Amino acid sequence: MNYRTAAIGRTLPAGWSFTRAWSFLSQPTNWIFLGVTAVLAFLSLYPSFFLLYGSLTDSPLGVPGHFTLGNYIQAYSDPQAYRLILTSFIFGIGSSGLSVVLALTLAWITIRTDAPFRRLFELTAIIPNIMPPILISISWVLLLNPSNGLINVTLMRIFGLQQAPFNIYSLPGLIFVEGLILTPLAFLIIAAALKGMDPSLEESAKTLGSGEFGVAGRITFPLMRPAILAAATLNFVRAVESFDTPAIIALPARIEVFTTKIWREALGSFPTNHNLAASYGVGILVIALIFVYLYRRFTSKVESFSTVTGKAFRPHQIDLGKWRYLASGVAFVLLILMVVLPFLVLLLVSLLPYYHVPTWETWKNLTLSNYLYIIETPRVHRAFANSLFLAIVGASICMFLAALTSYLTVRTKIAGRGLLEGLVFIPWAFPGTALALGLLWAYVDFPIPIYATIWIILIAYVTRFLPYGLRAVTSTIIQIHKELEEASTACGAGFFATFRRILIPLMRPGIMAGWIILATIYVREFSASIFLYSPGSEPLGPLLYFLYLDGMRGRVGALGVVISIICVILIAFAQRLSRWDTK
């Protein structure tokens, strides 16, 4: 070995030699692994570093400064900071708790009882992709605001009340709306646990004399405890990092949570203080990482509580007798609260010439002028074009990265493949507001002009929602037997030919379904884009928010109806693709 070879060898990890390094780099999959690792590290670690940097510097955005802890001292020594943290935790715990109670009720009725129309209630699983959370929040403001909310005014007229019985501009109102928004996510986790439970344990308890409530208390719910804790923990994180509902309800009510404080410091005050906003962003990121870690612990415990065996079985169903119609009624009420009522309110408001509580004369004055506004306004056209660009390009990039990442983690035995899962895991825990602040600091002086363009929004979308695409592709590639790749290799095809001709066609249903799900998420995203958009790159989320702030309720309703219909079509197509995948 000459001097140059020895020098190279000294730069390699312990236990490596030049020959082993050359053997590693000679494999195409290893080059792909290094490339994917570099991209994921850049996407996840680069904004994380600059979010921390922004919180530790004393200069404004884009100006070199000096190290300081003053931002943290100012942020967390303020007596109001304790109230902010307490309110955020109450909001998170209340919203996640309500969502788990509603999801548990709905899942139990749907899966474990003989209530009629059970299949209809499973629509709850796809509700998050139909209506943007910001539209659900706006709908409930139109229903329950104390001055002219439709429900409040109706109850006041019927019962002769002097004041509105409900006030959406309150912490309970904030928790109620966010709990409804988070219920479908909890339903997915809890319903999966209920479906996978071996009924023999419950049947044994009934044989020994336990009634239905005894079986539920001693067998069913203890086995479901890890899934319930996982759903509660995940929804706590989603509530604390949410900005959609707080932007509509908390800001007007002057209820301060982490995301509203970040918005006030970064956008809602003059002069803006991005350094202080970054210190709050680091705080919410730390909270999110802790609770996402707990979520991973709880989901790992689900395996130790697993009762699924190779034997086929059906979940144990409870005969409710005459109470089955009451159970269906409860499930219908939940479905109406989560999607039907908000959509009907948007539809009604979109047809009114101005927002008011309907009377008999209202039905004579319905108009399509708000829909004509969508057709005739260049700003709306530009927002649709931007959202369509972000959905098509962002979802395509995301699914491409997801396909490569899932192949490397599932199909290869590369020693560092666990690193890929960790890099994907970081953005999953990143709150949208914190990620947006990190990107602002990261790209303000970037050599390529990305700042204040649509490309920075695209990077935010791909970074934050890559785990969703990875989940869709991984579940598909696991089902493809490795013998197909081995047969292709035996016939002389290289890695790229095998990946293009064998794996991609077999993975197409999962890739397309994941692509459509991501596209619907990108169309309705708001938390990150409100911080990152510029006048020429405004997507639909910020447009909806600013139209709402300007009091244009009818136009918001019309846009919401159009967006919801588009998402319904896309989700229906994704569901059809997933059925093709099972044939």
C-alpha cells in the first residue's frame, strides 16, 4: 500500500480498508444510499440547524450577528410565558383527550357492534383529506360565534334566550374544534387495534361468566391501552403544533398558544422579531420531539400486546338488541359534527349574497356570484395554479424519494439504513411553524435564490410530508416477493433496469395512492405556507385565510366547496387504486 492509499485508508471509518471501501462504492445501491442519505440529511437537518441558529443570534433575519442567549431569556423569563405554556398544554391535552373519546366511541360502534350502517361510519378514516382544517374551523365560527352564529341565533329564537349559549371564541371552543379535526387520526389507530384483536380472549372471559361491560373493562380496554396512549400522544403533538384552528379562533379571542405567539413575533407585529420567534419555535420543537418519542414507545408496546396469530378470525361483535339504533344515531351525530355540518355551512354561505342568519326570504336571494368570483379573479387563478404546481411537483418528488428510501430500508442490508428512518422521522416531528422559521433562516442567504419564491414552499412540503409517502410505499413493497428481483438479476438486468421494469410497475398502485393523498394534503396545507409565501407564490391556504380576515365569508365558502369537491374526487380515485392493489 503506497502513501496515498494509506492516507485514504486513515480517513475511512474504523474497521474499513481501501479494498472494502472500493467494494462498497462499486455497488449501485450503495451510491443511491449515499445520495438519498445526503438529500434527507439536507432536508431535515439544515433547517433544524438554522432554527437553532436564529434563536441564538442577536441580529435580524439575513444579517450576521453574535452568539447570545438573550432570546431565550426574553422568551421564557417573561411571566406570560408560563401562561403560554400552560394554555398550550391544556389545549393539547383537551383536544387529544376529546379526539380519543370520540374515536374510541366511533371505532367501538363501527367494529364491535351490530349497529346498522357500520360501513358508512368508516368514512371517518378519510375525512382529514376532504376538508382543510382551516375550513372546518371557519365553519364552526360561522355556527357558534356569539354575535351571529347560526346555531346560537337559532337557539336564541327558539328558546327566547337573551344571550348566545355558546362562545366559540374561548378555550373550550378551541379544544372542541381541534378535537373534531383530530378524531379521524385517532380513529385510524384505535380501529386498527380493535380489528386486530383475537376474540378468543373475550370469549373465554364470557365463558367464565363476565358480562359485556366486564369483558370490555378487563380484557378489551387493557389490550387496547397502548393504542389509546399512542393516539392520545400523537394527537397532543398535532394539537400543540397546529396553527389552522388557533389562527381562526385563538387569535381573535386573544388566547395565546405556541403557534399564535410565533405568528405574532414573526408576522403579526412591527417590527418583527424572528429571533424571538425562533426561540419559541425551538421550544415547540422540543415538546414535539419528546412526545413523538413517547408515541414511538407506545406503538412499539403495541407489538408486545399483540394477539394476532396466523389463524383467521373475525373481531368479536356485540349484539346491542334494541340499542343498536341508538348506537347508529350516536355515530351519525359524530359524522355530522366532523364533516356534514361544516360542509353544509360552507355551501350555504357560498350561496348567500352576504353572510347572515337565513330567513324565509333568504331562499329567494340565493346567488352564484361567489362562484363567479372564483372564475373571474386572477388572484384566485394564481393561487390555484400555485397549489396545483405544489401538489403535482411536490407529490412526485416526495414519492420518488419515498420509493428509493423504502427500497433501501426494506430490501437491502446496508449497515446504515436505519439512519434513513431517523432522518425521515425528524421532519415528521417538526411543527409546520417551526419548520417554516428554520427554512426562512436557512435560505435567506442561500446561493441559489430560493427565499421568497414558490420553491421554498415546495421544499417545506416535501420535507414535512415525506413520512406520509414513505408509509404508503413501504406497505406496498413489503408485499412484493424478492424472488422477482432475483429472477430479473439472473436474466442479466442491473439494479436500475430491475427497479424500473419490475419494482416500479408492481408498486404503482401504492405509489399512485400515496401520490394522491400527498396532493390533497398539499392543496389544503396552511401552517407552513402562511410563513413562507410571497405575493407571487400565494397558495390556496393563505388565500382562504386572508379572504376570511377581509370578511368575505361567501367567497371563502365557495372556495371551500370547490376545494372539498376536488379532494373528494382525488380521494375516491386513491381508494379505487388501493382496491386494485388488493386484487
